[in-house]
Amino acid sequence: MSRWTVADVMTSRVVSVHEDTPFREIVDVLDEHDVSAVPVIDGGRLVVGVVSEADLLPKMELAGDVTGPRLFDGRRLRTAREKAGGEVARDLMTAPAITALRSTPAVTAARRMAEAGVKRLPVTNLAGRLVGIVSRHDLLKVLQHTDDENVPEPTGGSE
């Protein structure tokens, strides 16, 4: 299990949005591709954040609440109010994105997700450009294959 890397289980064909992608278009992308989050990239394909369904829910949760920040709002509510007013990905995303390299051990990626409380990690090359995504579901494949005798050894990957 310790020899498996993110490259062995990640999804290479990842859907992403740009920083200036409008809110409604992000919702359409999530629905069309049946995903719950997408990496946000800049013009150079550098990962700058992630927009998840949880980032978009304040738009609904706080709809019609035109009052600004309140003196005793906690951090979560203050952040939700800011996101509720956001119109494009850069205003709605969680940033900075927690990422992994292709060569990151699968065990390390799982630990990073658990510590950060996230369900997926954008995978980048050494320059920070998006090359894939790895989810909790992807990482569970490692457990499946460690019991199979006929599964080839993991290949790993270069950056």
C-alpha cells in the first residue's frame, strides 16, 4: 500500500473553471459532470482554489439577507456572508487550494485530506498547473487492490 502514489489512482480528465466563471455557470458545470466540486484555475492553468457545493450553498442559505456583517458573527458565518455576495469563482472558492503532486504517496494524500477536512485534492505538476484530481473514492481503490493478487504493481509517475 505504501508504494501507491496519487498518479496510480487520480483522474486525469478533470473538469475545472476559471477565476472569472460566473456562479450560475459553476452550478451548471457541477450538474453536467455530476461532481461536487471543481478546481479553480487562472489563465496559466495554475490552481488557485476549489469551488464546492458547500461554497455555493450560502447563496441559497442567506438569500435575501441584505444586512452586512454583524458584530458577533463567527468566522464561518462571516465567510458565508461574503460568499453569498460572490458572483464569480474567485469570490466563491476556498483558497488556497490544498493540492498534491502526482508523486505524492496515496497514504500522504489521504492524511492530507483528513487533516484539512476536504474530499478531494487537485493534482498539480511542479509548476502548480492542474494535471488531475484525486478523491477519497479514488484513494479507496488502493485498499481494494492491495488484496488482489493479480493486480500489477503501482507505476507511480513523474512530475
